[in-house]
Amino acid sequence: MKKLIFAIALAVFAAVGGNGALAADGQYDLVILHGRVIDPETHFFGYRNLGIKNGIIETITEDEIAGKEVIDAKGLVVAPGFIDTHIHGITKLGRKLSLLDGVTTALATEFGVLDVDKFYDERKKWRGNYGATVGLDLARMKVLDHYTAQDDIEWLTATKKVAEKGASNWSTKIPTPEEEKQILALVKKGLDRGAIGVGIAVGYAPAGITAREVYEVQKLAAEYGRITASHTRFGSGRPPQEFVLGGDEIIANAIYLGGPALFQHFHNADWQLGAEILEKVQAQGYPIWGEIYPYAAYSTQIGSSFVSVENFKANGLDISKTVLDPSTGKFLTEEEFSKLRKEHPNHLIIVFSRKKEDIPKWVALKGVFIGSDAMPALDVDGNVLPEDAPYEKIVTHPRAAGTHARVLRVARENHIPLMRVVANMSYWPAKRLGDTGLEAMQKRGRIQEGMVADITIFDPKTVKDNADYGAGKNGLPPTGIPYVIVNGVVTVKDSKLVPDAWAGQPIRYPVR
Ligand SMILES: [Zn+2]
């Protein structure tokens, strides 16, 4: 009898659970065994087993544990899922590429979206976590060009459609007081609908957006305590339009207004000064951060204001060695460049304007987010490709497919601490955005008990990017990232998408 009571007590204890060592078989939905766990917040880096249940990391233990699904992570690093603060291609294929690159959360912050409800509603069945700012440039399109972004929320399609109408007020017109009121009302509406902040791509409309308009929009974001993310004004390395002056504008407003700000892809001309300014304001406690991606070339539409023959010449750049057409994999001559710019201003180009030697220096920066600036995965004619399209068909900047693996490879090759780069790709964006009150980010970016199980598992010895600038190579996925887990669901397995994994959640403020 005594024996029986003891057995019952033991069974009850096991059923109640909570202790990994005593967990019965199948207690956890998923266990990740024998991996080297890295947690940038606590600076922990050691061998542990993880038990995951209901999308949450329930146990981190040295004990043997069992679960319904098992990942053997021997020889692999178990890191917080990567949070990409700058993505444009939130199409199904674009999101697939970033998931294969370890990104569990992708945020469209630069151009943002206009119809915030629509953005979130359309992604109810989505593979990775998703979020967006409300975009000033799109609000300007609606008010100044009467373009209602009903069908497409991606800036690329939006700018194309506006250009087809022959309209360009969004980028060149200084609004009347009445128009400005309408623009601000649209931005405010986006914030009320839970946008994670405002996106001010003033670099695309430097002649139309006044300093006061930037200030007023940042003021709105600051009133809500949310970020201003900005592709800042100016794109030159020389006076009077030095790139870093555009950063100063956003940073100064953030200080005046007490709001958080993100200086996007600041690894342009005089990036060392940008990095020093960011360090100084952070040392004084201001919530102002920077973001880079690890490529010497940028990508944009050939008609963009800062992509001009004059600007290239002023900066000593030879167009025939600077501007690549990814649809052909060839550099454009000055003549071809001018023709394409005039006739097809929305054509995507790749511009080699930065120094390759600086890549490891950007990757080594402390507390700087990695924002891939992923462009949509389009075909050679500029059409959106389906999720299962062959990778060779994708025409884009390789950053859409390889940013995070590249950071890990560059770190390995240059002896940059893994803790630092993993922090830049996961913990820092989660911490900074979480500090603005964004609850979904307070529970991510950490491998700790009680945190959301967004996890990226990679091989530190072999992980590398494969996407490159040559034709047919732009969208090649990386190697060495075998598993990506989103909200506890294995979404990438053996470096391939799991077909029925749709665990993505909205990253959004409560709707007011
Ligand atoms: Zn940009």
C-alpha cells in the first residue's frame, strides 16, 4: 500500500511538472538538446538543453529532457531569433529569404505602411513575426498626389504607380498648411492603429519635406513614445549635402522632443562621425540608435533624388564602375545610366559607393542594429515572385538573402566576438524597442526562461552567405543556419522552410 501511494505521489509530481529533470516524456512541445546557448542580456554562453512549451522557453537546464519534437543542436549555437529592423520585401518570398537567414522578426520601418490595419490583417497567416511603422512618404503620396495606397503597401509598387501617373509631389512639393494638417492626421491615425513608430524617408524627398515637417512628425511619434526611423536627408560625402548632416537633423529633433530615434543605414560617407555621435548621445542616456547592413553597395531605384550623375561626380565616383544593373549583372555606362534614369526611374540598381575594407568595422560596432534593408524579391521584369520561385530567378540586392549569415561569417573571419554580433542582431533591437513600451519586444531577443521561443540555430564554424551581386545569385540562401523557430514552432528545418509552419505574430502596439 505504501508503495502504491508513493507511486501515485510520484506520478502527480511528474504531471504537475515544472522541473526539467523530472519531466515525463513529451512534457515539452519541443526540446533543443546539446547546443551552446548564447544570451546577450546575461552574457551567458554555455551548453544547455531547452524545453519549449506553448511557444515559451519553459526550461533551460543541464539535465536530460524530453519532448514531442527534438532538435539535436550538437556543435551548433542556439541564439535568440534575429530581429531585422529594416525590411522592404515583406512579400511571402522576401519573408522566406529572411527566415532562411535566421530572421524571426522583420520590421518595415523605413517607408513603413499607410494602412496599418490592412498591413496586419493581411498577415494573419504568416511565417515570421511582422511589424511596421506608419510612413510619412506614403501619407504625402496620398495627400499630395491623391494616390490611395489601397492595394499595395510596399513603397516600391507605390512609387512606381505614382510615377506612372506622372505625379511626383510626394517627393518635391512643400505642402500647404492645410495639406500638412492632412498628412499629420494620416500619420497620427497610423499611430492610433498600433504602428510601431513613424518612418521618415526624407532622403527620398529632400526638396519637399521641410525641417519643420520632419520636426512635427517626430513630435507626433514622441508624443506616443514611439520610434522615428529614418533614411535621412542627403546622400553626398561633400558639403553642402553631407550625409551625416541628415542624421544630425533626426538626432537633434529626438533630443529636443525626448523621443526614440533610429538612424538607418548610417554606414555611408563619414560613418565614423555618425558612430561617434551615436555613442555620445547614448552615453547621455538618449534612446537614439544606429543601424547598418554589411555590404559595400547599396540598392535603390535609379530615379531616387540622391542617385544623380552630379552626385557621383562630386564624390569622385566613376559611374561605369559604380552602378550595377542586377537584372543583367553588368555595370551601366554613364549614357545607359542617364537613359534608364529618365525612362525607367523605378528600375532597381546596385551602387558600389562604400569601401569594402570597412565591412568588418561596421560589423564590429557595439550596440548597432543589423537592418538588412531587404528589397522585395522580384523577377527580371520587376514582378513579385511567388514563395516557391527558384532562387536563381530573384533579382535583388544580395542583402535580402544573406545579411545575417554574412555578419556571422565576417565576425568569424575577423575575430569579432560572437556575443557582440548576436546582440546586435537580436538583443539590442528587442531591448531598445521593448523600452519604448512595445510589449512583444520585451519578451524576445533573449534565451531565458519565460521568454518567447524565437530561436535561430547556426553552425558557428561554417555559417556563410551565398547571395552575391552576379545575375542568378542575388537570392541564394545562406548555409549553416539549419533551424529557425518562431513562437515555438520549427519554421526552418535542415535549412528548408517547413511547409505548414505559420506561427508569425504581429509586433504592434495596442490599437487606440
Ligand atoms: Zn533607405
